[in-house]
Amino acid sequence: MSVSEQQAPGTGAQTTGRLYGVGLGPGDPSLMTVRAVQVIAEADVIAYHSARHGRSIARSIAAGHLRPDHIEEALVYPVTTESTDHPGGYRGALDEFYEEAAARLAVHLDAGRTVAVISEGDPLFYGSYQHMHKRLAHRYPTEVIPGVTSISAAAARLGRPLAEADEVLTILPGTLPEEELTARLSSTDTAVVMKLGRTFSTVRGAMERSGRLPEAHYVERATMSGERTEPLADIDADTVPYFSVAVVPSRIAALPTETAAPAVGPVPTAAAEVSHAPETTNASTPGDGEGEGEVVVVGTGPAGPLWLTPESRGALAAAEDLVGYTTYLDRVPVRPGQRRHASDNKVESERAEFALDLARRGRRVAVVSGGDPGVFAMATAVLEVASQPPYRSVPVRVLPGVTAANAAAARAGAPLGHDYAVISLSDRLKPWEVIADRLRAAVTADLALALYNPGSRSRTWQVAKARELLLEHRAPDTPVILARDIGGPEESVRTVPLADLDPTQVDMRTLLIVGSSQTEVVRRDDGTQVVWTPRRYPEK
């Protein structure tokens, strides 16, 4: 409830009328609150909005409570969806209308009359009343009476919960661009899209592109005459009025009771290094899924949810099975009904085959990878196995993620602002001689370098050898950025001269960025240091 008071200066007595914003609910008069009925009965003036045809849905809902002696103020919009020749355009025409409407109501309030502005749904939820509230509530005593929203009515009519447990409900106006709708639908658990009508084709397209169309329901005029509920995919766009919503309800609520709890399923066991998941009572091998299975390789970025793209977030939420290295799986929220298959980081091929086997049986599988899955990560492993005859028919998609190199560079400034090379120092899958040749080629070409996998418990000498090789071609004061645990709780970013690079300060959670001959290190006025490589290169 929002209340503001105004008194006559020096008198201590209230001299103006009171303003009410009254929510009437979704359409059925019996869903009006007791307080809404009381306020209407006590009001001197009843105001309501309508289009130029003069019919007001709000008035029709409250009609049974209006008295002959009520003063009615019909606030008629000059435009709704049509064009206008107003000098300020559509927005200018509406702003002028709101100012004039507020001035009309102010006349009554100044005369000491009680004014109730009635609004379908809730007055402060996409309601016309809010425009009066912004212009009048600071000048007159005001009270807002909440109402049942069309969202709640739609869920009730569908008999489907909107959100359960930790699910996130997103409410969207259908007037957003399709790309924006797609991104937001992809990244949320449940959603309601308002204001359909002319926007329906755009909304349907966003539902389809985000993969949410099979889950989406259409609700028209909930609790009102002419109510209609159907799967959104079956709706003809030409039949959709403004007073309709699209609902993507709770996924958890749709699960059978016996599968609603999160499960830890079996993991690939083809290698001794596999770390088995904890035993659970429902950790038996998953059964066949419904429909066509697929594998989506998802990049989670270098750390937590702030680095996750909307597309990846949606794919993780939609998956029935999550497969990945334990550290990366731990970044993904636990969702009821999903099975998680964790394994060691040295069994990429086995993990990929396990995921593809699940998809062949109709399961929707997300292979979880850190950073970008196509950069020293799981996408190649999955595609390599998926190229073999048993798996060539299994659909595979790769979703990009923020790379460790880009994240580290952003923390330092812009050291990769010109041409650069990305090289892994791990000799587990390629001989050191190949790594050394590539380092020489890149440093000879004066490229900045992003060096992945520089060291580990079992690899302690590569950084020293790389430093030695780089110093043959780079100045000792060439900046080297040591970026560790970027985005994580132990994040640190340091810049040292190449000659001072200490291999003992580097581990598997560290990424190294070595500048080119043009890379600058600058101390700014606020004390911060930035590293950047110019976009232009000097002519020889």
C-alpha cells in the first residue's frame, strides 16, 4: 500500500479529497476484493480508462457496485494502436492525455471529493492507473488497493503452478523485440508474456526459437466471458486479442512425483580415473526419454552464473541429464528431475560417448564444459565421437561461452586488442616439441599470447621452458598477466615483466597472457593499472 498525505499549511487539517487506485481483478466481478468493493461504495467519483469506442472493461467489472449518484469520469485514450499526427508522436500524445486526465481528477480532489480510479487486474501491474499515481500521489492522500492479476487468473484456469521451489518466474511484455524475448525465455525457468494481440506472431516465434513452444499455453480473457485456453502452438494469430497471455508454467510441477527429486545417475566407467557419483536411492540407469534425444555442449564461462549466456542457461534448464567434469557440474544449480553424471577431467572421450548413448535413447543431454566448449574443452571430444558411425544420427549442438582468455583479458584491460594466438602448454595430448614450435612461430610474428594449461601438480617445468623460449624473442620487460581463478572466490590478477615470471606462482587455475612488443602498461589517475595492446601496428 502506498500512502501520502497533504495538509493545508498551518492548519493541521486535511483539505483535499483522497485518491484510490482500485484493482478489480482479472474480470470476474466475484474476484473483486472486499476492500475494493468498500472503496467504490465510499467514493464520490469513479474514474476509468477506455479506448475511443467508449467501452471500459474496468467499468463493466465494477458495474454492479456503481450508484446513480456516482460522478463518473471516463478517461478516453486518444490513441491505442493506431498512428497519430501529434507533434510528439505516439508517446507525446499519451503523455499529454495523462496530464489532462490527472488535471481532471485533481479538480475533484481539490474540491474534497474521494476519487477511485478503477483498473482491471492490479493497479500497479501494467495498469493505466499507475500514470495517474505518478502525477497525483505526491500531492494527495493516496491508497492503492491491490487486485488479482491476469497472471494469477491464467495459472488458475490452466490448473498449473507458475513457479515452485527455486524456479524463477519472468514476466515479459510481448512488445519486446523477438531477439530479446528469445533470450529471456531461454534463460528463465517459467514465464508469462503479456500484451499479445498484434504481438502474437513475434511471441510465438520467440517461443519456438527458445525451445519453449511445446511447454507454452495460451489463455484468453481468463475468468471473463469468451475465455479460451489452448496450447500456444495451436493458436491462429488472427484470432488473438490484446487481453490474452502466454504461460510457460513450472517444470517441477509437471514432473511425476517419483522423479521430482534431483538424481545423481551413473557415470562413465571406461577409465580408472572416473570419480563415481554418490549413491542415491534413485540413481538407477535412466530410462528412455520421450521424443528425439540430443546432446547440447554448453560453455558455462570461467566461473559462476554471471558468466552464463541466456542460451546456455536455457539449455541447462531444459536438459534431462547433465554430464560433465565434477567441478563444472557444481556450477550448475540442482534442478528436480534432472540426473547429474559427474566424472574426472581425464575421461573426455568416455564422457562424450556416455552422453551420446543417453541421447540415442531419447534423452535431452547437456554436456557441461567450462569457458567456451570449443576452446580446449568438450565440444571437440563430443564431435569426435559423434562422427563415428554409431552416433552420426544423434543431434549435437554447441553453445558458446565466455572464454578464459577473454575473461582474463577483460580483468586486466585489453591486452588482446590486436592479433593474438591461443596455445595450450599441456603436453598430455601433443608433444612439447610441437608446443615449442608454435610458441616460436607466434612470438616471432609478434603476436600477443594467451597460454592455457600452463602447469599442474604433474607438470611443473613447462612455464620455465616457455619463459626461456619467449625471452629469445621478447624484451625482458614484456608484460605478462597472471590471471588466476577469474570470476571465482580466489580471483587474482597480477602483471609482471617476462623476465620475472616465477613458474612456482602458476597452476592449472592460472591463465597467462603475454603481451606483444606494442603492449602498454599504464597506471591511471585513480591508482588502477591497465594493460592494453594498440589496435594499430607500426609500419616496417
